[in-house]
Amino acid sequence: MEIYHLSLAEAATLIAKRELSPLELTRACLERIERIEPRLNAFITLMGESALQQAREAEQEIQRGEYRGLLHGIPVSLKDLYETAGIRTTHGSLFFKDYVPQTDAWVVKKLKEAGAIILGKNNMHEIALGVTNVNPHFGACHNPWNLERIPGGSSGGSAAALAAGLCFGALGSDTGGSIRIPAALCGVVGLKPTYGRVSLRGVIPLSWHLDHAGPMARRVSDVAILLTHIAGYDPEDPVSINMAVDDYLAYLGGEIGGWKIALASDAYFSRADEQVVRAVQDAAEVFQQLGAQVNAVEFPEAYQAALTNGRMVTSDGAAFHQERLASRPQDFGEGVIERLQEGAARSAIEYSQMRREQTRLRRIYERFFEQYDVLLTPTTPVTAPPIQGPNAVEQARLLTRFTAPFNLTGLPAISLPCGFRSEGLPIGLQIVSGPWAETKVLRVANAYEQATQWHQRWPVLSD
């Protein structure tokens, strides 16, 4: 097995046993990046020398018996909206192309404290407002399964890097589906935690009310490891909530027999590619075989939730970028400026009504999850569209349909592979639960992953 085929957990076990060194692991990632990255464009800034130095330090610490845990010596990457001290953080935008923060984002500090090695900053959709990752300023990112297809966005570079074996974990952000959509289209795992579970301090915002920071990896257990280290209360982040952090890894292996699982089967969630719908139905049958009780349901008001989320995103984005919109509108990409101007045109009354809808729908969804442990849906209605396809605005409307309702309501949701379309593109299964129920989402996802083999497939990228 190639080193880059290891899961994060497998690599961590070998490092702990001193059968694999952080320096060897980091060099393997950098060598693969050198070979594969020109075709993917998954990074905006590569931190090769810094990563090697971090790896040397981690190796010395471990040799001295100072092993810090499962992230010690593990190479990871960051979506390029996480502030990194002394390293530019572009936000995928001309406005931030020379921005060099003085301090690390809170979660970046947490990763470094755990001994993780930062390989670089991943390509992303401009200002995180879009799902194609066709970035007019830093170039399009390509899907490893088919280089003519989008990887999804806005965390497209993170998902592409994971799928291609360039890193072992990554951080993305999710405002309407920006972790889960690229995870689905690239065949990896991405988790949007409950709103307030992971600090947003030092994460350049798109929407103050809808942004979520979260982990991405190739296995559910790897996502659980990352979440364990980045979750927690940050008193300096106004939206961080002081809730106890569970031992996500310890909870993974439990049974799901007798659990009540809802399968979204109404007209809204069934309006998807036939092969995508079939793959999710097949996944539901796997859960039944595992002893869960699966019921087909009509999930309430998903269209209204997605519509409200989409409108809030553009209005919040226009608020954050107000001065840039006024002074240099020409420096935004075509699809982004269109959506920002649309958001800026909304009235305070309209925005107040959207906030009321958010509160109302959050309560409806919380009550739904008093009846069911988790909900199953497709992550996206289709597999990865062509790069030369419809414009970014149209793609956003399509690809966020099933993910956006759970940004509006702040609920934990994960995407993981559940099959492949006939042309060989990955299909994503979305699993959602009630607030603070990351343990449920992860356990159900892990049970499915262990019962299937989709996660064992790799894209063919010849050197």
C-alpha cells in the first residue's frame, strides 16, 4: 500500500508505534503534491519548507517520548480562509491576495497544539460564495475523479486534495453546503457540526449567522479525530456555545440496532438524478440490515429553508463586503458580484422576515429530531457537473438544495460516499441529526462506512 492510501487513523497508529515517522509522511505528501497538484490546482499557497520543519520537530518530540496524540505528526491542509500567522490568507479573492495575518485562527492553534503539520492553504470558491471552485483569480480546481469536472465548493481544494491523497485531513467551512458538497462530489467525508460547536474566530466570514467550520477527511473515524481537537468553547467568539465536547472517537463503534432513521422521500428530496436517489435508497437498506428502523418520510419545509438560507447568505455577504462592493466592485468575479448585489438590494424588512423564518424552522426541525435519531438524504441532487457547464449562480441553486436547510437551522450534518454513478463519479449520502448530536451522526455514518466499501475506491491519477 502507498503511504498516501493510509487513513489518518492508520498513519497515526504507525507514528505512535514509531513504525512511520512524521518526516517520512510529510515528504510523501509533498512528493505527491509535486506530481499531482499541477493537474488539480488544489492549493493556493503551499508551505513545503515550513511543513518539513514542523515534521522534524514532531519527530524529535515523539522520539523524546512527548507524543501528543492522534494528530501528532499528521499532515493536514486548510481552506484558505483560515487565518495563519505569517502566511497569506487570500479568501480566494483579489482583496485579500496579499493579506498576511499576525495570528492563527483559533482552530488552527488547536491543530498546532495537537502536533498537526500544516501543508498549505487550499483553493476555494471566491470569498466562499459559490460551489464550483472555478476561481477567476487563482484558477479552477479540478475533481480528481474527472479533471474536466468541478470538485464542488466552496471547500473544493480541500476535498480534491483529500481525494487525491495529498493530505490526511483538512478544514473546510460550510455556509450552504460548502463542506458537504465537495465531500460528496470528490468521494470523501465532510462534517458540518452544530452551529457554535467549532469556533469561527480567525475564519474570514461570508455569513455571520450561517458559517460553520468543520473537518474533512477520507474516513469517518478521521473526521471524528479532527473534530475532537477543534471542537470546544471559545469565549472570544460571540457565536461559540459552551457545551461539553463528547469523545467522538469512543462513540463511533456502538450499535445502531433499534435506532429510528428517517429517509427523506418526499417530492423535494426525490427531485434528483435517478442513480443518486437509488444509491441513497440502497444505503437505507444497509441500515435496515444493521438493525435500524428506517421510515420513508416527508421532511418539512426544506424548500423554504433552502430559499431562506440562500437569501441570507447573499445579504450577509453584502454586509461583510459592503466597503469593497462600493469601492472596487470590478475586483469581484462575475457570479460573485451578481449575488452580492442581489443581497445588497434586499430591505431591512425582508431580512427581518428571513431571520424570523430561521427561528421558526429551527424549532420545527428540532422537534422532528425528537422523533428520529437521524435523517438520510442525498447530499447533492447530481454528481460533479462539468467545469464548462452552467454558471456558478445556477450551480449554487442546484447543488445546495439538500444541504442549505441545515445551515439555516444549524444542525449537524455529514456527507460520505454511498456509491458511484455509471460514469464513475462519486455519490454522497447526507446524514443529519438534532442539535449537538454529532455523536449520532458520526456513529451512523461509521456503521454505514464499515458495512460498505465505497471509501476504499481511489481516483486514477497516473504520475
